[in-house]
Amino acid sequence: MAFIVKKKINGGEYYYLRESRRENGKIRAITLAYLGKTKKEAEKKTRDFLKNREKIKNEEIIKEKMVEEKKQEIKVDEKLEAEKKIKINIDELTNFCKREGFIFRSSDIYGGFSGFWDYGPLGIELFNNIKKEWWNYFVHQKENMVGIDASIISHPRTWQASGHIANFNDVAVVCKKCKQATKIDKTEVGKVKCECGGEYDVKGEFNLMFKTRVGAIDSADAYLRGETAQGMFMDFRLVQQTSRKQLPFGIAQIGKCFRNEIAPRDFLFRSREFHIGEFEFFINPEEKKCSLLEEKHLGLRIKILDAETQIEGRTELRETTVGNMLKENKLEEWHAYWLAEQVLWFNSLGLTEIKIREHMKSELSHYSSATFDLDYEYSFGSREIAGIANRGQYDLTQHTKESGEKMEIFDEKYKNKLIPKVIEPTFGIERVFLAVLTKAYNFDEKRQNVILKIPTKLAPVKAAVFPIIKGEEYEKISEEIVRDLRKEWNIAYDKSGSLGRRYARNDEIGTPMCITVDEDSLKDKSVTIRWRDNAEQVKVKIDNLREIIRSVINGEDLFKFGKRVNTRKKD
Ligand SMILES: [Zn+2]
């Protein structure tokens, strides 16, 4: 608070404006301004001074605010930039996969063959682990699910019945401006333009089924399957009878599919030969209630792009729960249950950024009454990684018509004979593979190398064993450990080169644990395990290794199994 003081100096009167301030716990008065020689003048100058000071203060606050906001803006920009930088782009990922032995171009020595890829030594391990996780989660852990593996080529009438010969078409187009060939949906003809803004030149409709010939004499046209679903529909009654399943139950399958894509693109994302993991879940149409819905399904938070939003030409996502989607009548209970289960499975692989896109009526497949895409944010955009369709009774009814066989079963609960309706969750396994790698890829500035942070259960190599002292006795212990661990897992053994180089190589391919054998291994039968993500180490007994590794693969923290050790000097 400012106040006026009068001072007498050499007989004259002088006015000053002073103010008390608290400094270091003491109150001190300081002079703010000289106010002149009369009281009247002093009062006027005080008013002016305080008004001016208020103005300056406000300006300073505004200025500070602007600087702060600018800082925040930069922070957000930097964050977005950083996220973009972290996300490896698709060409870099293609090169990385080739360099490390995950994925090669098919027929590389002939310049490759568009739309076909080979799994390399590490790729096949990761791929098998993803399939294993899928099978475990959706088949073994579920009460009413069994698996099959149907043939890739089936009776040609299969595809007549399913509608694939009549309807499984894309329209091939070439951009008049940039000359890029691509495919569009039949419903998009005349409505869409190329990304470059150019008009499309329509080249015609092409069926996506791969045709082949079966047999030498009286050979017949047949098709490589375009989806795994039909095998499960055709075997539906045999599976039900042999496994003695009652409705509702499901049949699951993971296998190769073939589509003669007009324009394969984005590495593994759109290829001509790929794996689908899907299941057909059969329900009595009268069974409206899903007995398996729990709070973890109903309360599951998701981001959804509604059909209505898309019809209005907008793309913003809405946050909601699976329970709310049910209340809004977007889907039925069994459909909601499996949608939630799909998202929960992705979450269990660390893929937590799944977005749901509701299909508009105009884009529903010929067999479906409601479909949702599950999208993942890849480096080339948000794209479909999985889907879930309500196929109703379409397929079983079609096969009844085509084959003349009754595809009905007897439902013990409702005491009636019926054709079940079907909910079909589908996963593009290569797309899951791509998402796992995109998410895992990390360039560590401090360690100056790539650290592939793949979840332990999916890692191609679970552990690497290194003797770090030269000598036969150390190699012998290391080899015994390797032999023992290999009974359960894929284990690497590397006895040469600098330790730093051996660590870096394993970080790069996502090996979560590196086990080092040193003098203590001889003395007290212990080894150290180094954790990939933080390069910290823990000392454990050799006898406990298998149990510890098993626990860590099941999601437990490595550092609860032993003493953290500082072995920096050994690095
Ligand atoms: Zn173009």
C-alpha cells in the first residue's frame, strides 16, 4: 500500500510517495516517486503514478501470459513432432525388417513380386508368438470356442454360395493426373478423387478371388480362399456334433487368405497373400441376452467414429463406453461382448490406441447388418487392424440353398431346430504384426541404438546368454544354461565380440533379457540378468533361471527376483 510522506529539508517541504514491502520477513519502506512541493500537487501526482503503475502491471501480466502460452504451444508442437519422429515410417520399417531378418520381399533375387512377402528367422518367431497369444486368448481361455484348420482350396460352389464370385469385386482406377493405379469401392465411383486431387479414370470391375486349376484330367476351376470364414460355416455341423457344443458357441481359425489386390501397398498392410485370424460365433436368434458381459466389457472406454458423423462428412471421434453403445442400440449384446473382447486383447499386447469406426449403411458388405472396424494409428495413417461384423443367418442360409443340406441344429435350451445367427470378429494378423513393431520401435538417444520394446511374451528371442570371461569353464556353464532354457524358449547364445556390441544387437531385435556368466557363476552358481528397457541388472541363482524367465514372460517384474547390481564397470 502506497502512502504520501512530507519531508522538511533545509526549511522547504517536499512530498514523496512511499510504499511498505515485506522483504526477507522484514517490513521496509521504499520511495516510489517524488511528488513536488505542495499537498495538492502531491495528491495529483500520486493518482497519476498509481494509475500508470496499474496499467504497466496489467501490460506485464498480459505479456507474461503470452510468453507462457507461446511456451505451451511450442511444448505441444514439440510433443507432436516427437511423436511423429518416434513413429518409424513405413519405408524405414521395411528396411529395418529386412536388415534384422524379420521380413524379406518374396522372390528378392528376381526383383521381388508385388504383394508377396517372406517371414525371416526373427519375423516368423514374432508372428508365431502373436498367433499363439491369439489362440490362447480366444480359443483356450474361452469356454465355448474350438478351433479348426480348413483347406485353402475348397469346392468352387463354396464361393458361389458365399457371394464372393458375384460380389467380391473392386473397381480399378488410374489417376488422370499422377497416373497412380489404385482400387476404389463400387459405391465410390464418381464420388472420390485421388489424394493429389486428380480425377479417376475407371478401368473396370475386377474380382479379387485368385483362380487356380485342380487336377490334370477333367480339371476344374477353383479358387484360393479369400477369407477363412467359409470353412467354418461348411464344417459348422460337424464341429458341433463332434465337440458336443451347445449354442452359443464359436469356431476359430487362423490361416492364409488370398486376394488379387489391384494395388498392394504399405508393406505388409495390403498384400495379396496374408493371414486372417477370425471366428464365427453362433447364437440362437432368440438369445438376446449375453451372459458373458461383465463390467470390464460394459465400462470399457473407447473412441468411436459414428456412422452419423461420417455421413455429415466429419471425422471427429467421440469417447464413450461399450455399455453406452448398447444403450444407443448401435449393436446387440453378443456383438458388444466380442467387440470389447477384441479391444481387451489388443490392450494385452500393449496396443492401447485402438479406435472404433462404425460402418455406414452404404458400405456394409453383402452379408452384414452391422460392422465396426477397429483402427490403429499406423505411420501412414489410421487404418483397419481388425473388424467385427454381424453376419446374421446369411452364410448358413446360402449354403443350405446351394448344397441342399439343412444347416440347422437343435437348441437344447429353447427346444427348437434353427439356423443360428453369427457374430464374426476378424483380425489381420500381419496388421497386428506391423502395429506391434511400429509401437515397439524406439531409437534411444542415450544408448545410441534401436531398442525394440516388444512385450516379453511376443519377443522373438526371450533371452540371450553371454559368457563374459574367456575360458572353457565359463563356456561350459553358459552352454548348460542355454540347453536347459531352450527346452522351453527361443534362446540366443553369443560367446564372442564386445559385451556392449552383444547387448546392442539384442536390444535391436527386442530380446528382453541378457544373461551374463562371470566368475560368480563358478563361485556361487549365480548369473546376472540385464533388462532391455533400462539396461539395469539383477543377480540371480542359475537354479532359479527357468522359473524367473517364465514369470517375467507372464508379466512379472524382473527386479523382484533378485538384488540389483551395479556392473557398469563390466560394460
Ligand atoms: Zn493422383
